[in-house]
Amino acid sequence: MRAALTTLAILVAVSATACGGGGKSAPSLPVSPATPAGGNTASASIKLVIPNAGTTASAARKPAFVSPGTNGAAVTTYAHSDTQHQSPLATTLTDVSSGSGACTAGAGSRTCTISITAPAGSDDFAFVLYDMAPVNGAIPAAAHILGTAGVTQTIAVSTTNTINAAINGVIVGLSGQAALVPLAADGTAHAVGLTIAPTDFGNNAIVAGTSNAPFANPITVTLTESGGTGNAALQLNGGASATQVVVSKATDTVQVVYNGQGSPGYQAGVALTAPPAAGSSGATENAVIKPVLFVSNPTVFYAAAPAQVKTYPQGRHVLLISEPSAAAGTTYSATPSGCTNILTPGTVVGSGTNASLLVVGGTAISTSGCKLAISDGTTTFNIAVSNTLRAFGTPTFLHEYATGSTEPFNIVTGADGNLWFSEESTTVPSLSVIKPDGTGYTTHALNGFGRAQGVSLGGDGNVWVGDGNTNLIAKVTTAGATTTFASQTSPALNYNAPGLDGLTWFAEADGNLIGNLSTTGTLHEITVPNGGQADGITLGPDGAIWFADTLESKIGRVAGGTATEFAATTPIQPRIMAAGADGAVWFTEITDVGRMSTSGVLTEYPMGGSAAGFNNHIIPGPDGAMWFTDCGNSAIGRITTDGSGTVTEYTIPTTNATPVGITVGPDGNLWFTEALHGIIGVLQI
């Protein structure tokens, strides 16, 4: 990535004078001298300072710049009353090349004297500079015009007449490299920096002089947008925003102002065009502004503006990094500052133009002071973070969407802001999706699967789904593209979770293993101690992987490639796990809910009147409490994390709803599956 510049000054100003001053455009010139119409005449002497090739502009212009490629000069006189310049009075062609008798060599330049005869009174003088000297009294047909000028001046007899003319450079090339400009889509306005360098026929840079002369062919700058509109505009000389401006003289400057918005795929293009003039074919150049986007799954955990991360305690989110200008192999790092117990980033997965990062909310509440620095090794973007909780009311069942699905099981909010859920039907095991308004039900068949179960949002922004009957695990993009991997044994993927290391972790119940997969399918497996049976699995508040050993009634922890287990003080059958806002790991049992601190202290909370229930999945809610599905009582349960373990249950309207999976949806509400009815429900909290 090249560092984003703070201003955009298009350096297209050029002026050249014989002796300094202003001027106007020159008409076309004849190549042979004409005779004055008679009357009193006078002589005028013009001095032209021509820099040697390779001489810096500051040393060459005294007082302004002339192309170092200049070898011939033509000056034509017209009566000022000849407004259309139809009748030239005289034309002087002068060889001003190096070694010409009309020139005297100096340090870094040569000074050439041009003499012309003009009638007394008000006259118009037209100047043309060529890249070739006159031959046999004529400018060769192959010569190119480097600059033109026109000036009106009163000529007096019996005195020295000085003619001032500002040369208008003829732009033939725009030698600045076509640019790809990266900027952070962070909701903050940026002025994009580009430098455009016009050149003449000799590929000499046309640089700024002091006379503020207009160009012979002014540059039109046009801005276009794709993938969105209204995010960028042009400003000429600090004026009003527009989509097209004209750079016509030396002092003009242009800025492209980008508002820091845009979704993936957005870009702005800037086209510069100098039209044909004075025998030139003109010139064009293009620049592209492709924002570096930091886009999350668009849930309530993120503000509307990209790159403003809003998380809730223990929330897990995928931050997608899109840098269109990054070179292949570019790697990224994520460093939090002021984020203790507020946010923890994982390892960035991927490289080059696209990467992703798992972000995990902490247990502390903070609205300011926490920043996440994303760096590609050259440029660092600081992303603001806050995790303010929203207000909550009385839980209300909003909708039950009949999808037509067969046995919806687990559910998760995808990086596209839609709801993704597994259909564990042994007939057509699938991963399906609906939109937050309940429409757009789409099914993606999982070929080779026997029973689709566990679903998680991976650190790569894809949805990962496991098969409870075989050893298959699938990675599914938000576009529905599926890649299937295999573990050694059947993974009971009720039952998977993204780790801070960018890997997807899962439990293999049949093989007593804890496995993980990289985004490219590299498999690693760890043995569960004592021949246990790993079931539910989660990323813990301490950054380790925690799992439920249902067979041994223990809670396990994986860190540093080793699995350890904590012995239970009472008989338990832990099932599904989730990290809580209180910094502990919570899990469901058949009829109870349990809590284990990261140091191994176990607490169990009996369900009381709901003892006949069959608790299933559990998640941290945006209100700081833990929410779970009570399959036996067809209810959604809530348990506080304040130490009291107060349980409240909310009965689902549909009889025998059999809720299984549950997740926090893109609207901040709780979305759950009703396995026996093919229904996706929504509980507003």
C-alpha cells in the first residue's frame, strides 16, 4: 500500500515569457514573412531564455519557464484592428537552437534575441515555439509546436519597445503514473493526493512559471463512481464540489474529496483529458481510488460507518479487510490499544487484497479510548471501537418464519448480515439462508453429508458446517460456494467455533478428539484426556478453546496444543458451551445450566420448574445474560450472569416448537430454529 496523501494538487500550471508578464492565445501562423502595410515602423527586440535539457526548472526560468526542447521561434505581427487576424503584417522566423548566432550560451541556459519590425500604433503579436529550427526560411513540416502566445502592445517609433508575452504550453503527455490510491473507508473525509505532470512533444515536463498563463489545451478532470454514488467529488481551487472541473492555468489546483464511505466493490475514477491543440493529439490519464475497506458482518455490533467497530461483551465478529491495491503476499497485523477487557483481536487470516480478522468483545464496558490498529507493514489504519450496550425491553416473540426447511438445527449470523442455518435431514442435508426480513430462503446442498449439524462463522468470514454422521466439514461462502474437508473421525459439530488463531475448531465425539482446520483445509487434532467424548466447544473468554466432555462429565480446555480437563464436583452432563459476559464459560446440561470460571471453579444452576426441559444451545446475549433453547419446554431461556443465576423462560407461541439453535441476529434480537416445524423464530429483547 502506498501511503494516502492529504492533498491533491494537479501540477499542470505552465507559463513561459519572453520577458515576463501576461498574454492571450495565439492564432495559427504563416511560415513565410509578410510585408508591413506601410507607414511608420519600429523595431522590437525580444529576449528568449531557453534552459538546457536536464536543467531544473528553478535554475532555468528567468523569470519564467520555456521548454528546453525549443529550437525555433516564430513571431507574427497583425494590426490590432484586424480582429480575425486575416492579414499578417510581418513574420520573423528565428533559429534559437544551441549554437545559433542569435543565441548566447550561459550557465544552464542560452539567451536568444529575436528582432521584428512592426508599424507604429496598437499591434497584435503572435508567438509560436517549435521543437525544430527554420530551414531555408520556413519551419519544417515535421516540427511540433511546444507553446503559443498572443499579446497586444502599442509600438512607438524612436524608442526601445519591449514586448511581454506569456507562452501557453501545449500539453501532449501526462507523464504521471496512472494511480491506484488506497484510503480507509472509516467515515472520515480524505483529500486524495495525486500529482499529474504534463509534458510537451519532446517529453519535457511543463512546469509552473510565474506568469499564470493559460494552457493552450486546458485539462478537463472528470470523476466517476461505481459500486455506489455520492462518496467522492472534485473541488477546483477549494470551490464547490463537482463531478467535472477544468484546469486552465498555472495556479489551478484540484482536490478529490472522498467521504470515507462505500461498500465492498466501491471505487472512484478520475480521468484527465487535454484535448488536441496546435497540431497535438492531446493527452489522457486515469487514476482509480479504491478504498481500503474494513467491513464486518453488518450486525448491531457495528456502527453504520465502516471501520467503526461496536461490539457487545463477548461478541464474536469477523472484520473483513479489503485492500485492492495490496501486492500479492501482503500480510496484516492487528494491534489493540486502550482495549483491556474491551476487545481482543485474533490473528489476521489471509494476505494480499483480502484478509479477515476475528474480533472478540471483552467483559468491560467502554465507549471511547479503544482503537484497533490494522497495518499492512507500510500504512496503519486506526479503527475506533466502542461496546456500549443498547436498551432492552420486555422480551417479545416478533416472528416465526416458515421456511419450508427440513429440520433446521444450528443457526448463525453470516458476514453478509443474513441468517445461516443447518438442515440436519438425512435425506437432503443442507446449509440454508434467509434474510433478516424472513424472505429469500435459499438452500445449498451439502453433497456427501449425512447429517448437517454444527454451524459457526469462521474467522475467514465464511460459514463452517459439520456433519454429525460422517467425518466431513464444509466451508461455505456467502455466495454459496462449498469446499469440503475431512477429519479423521466423525466430528459432532454441534459444536464448532472460530479461534483467535484464525482456525475453525471442532469436537470429534466419536474419536475423542479436538480438531482444527485452517481456511485452506490443513487439519490438526488433539486427543481428549481419559478417553472422553468431546461435545460442545467454544472460544473462551481467556482466548483458549473450551469443550464439554459429555461422557466423563467434565469441562476441558485446550491451550498450547494440549487438552486438560477439570473434574466435576457433582454429576453433570455438559452439552453445548459459550463464553459469558462475566468472563466465565457457560454450558447447558440436560435439565440445568452450568458455569465454570477460567480457573476451573464449577457452579450449577438448577432450572427449578423447568426441570422437565431438555436444554440445548446457549449463547451470550447483547444484554449480558446467557440465553439458551429449552427444547423440552418449547421455550427460550435466560439466565443472569450476576452471580444469582436467575432463570426466566419465554414460551414459544408454536406448540411443540422444539427449539435447538440460537444466535444473535443482525437486528440485535435472538433468532432460533424450531426443528420439527421448519420454522425460524425471532425473539426481541
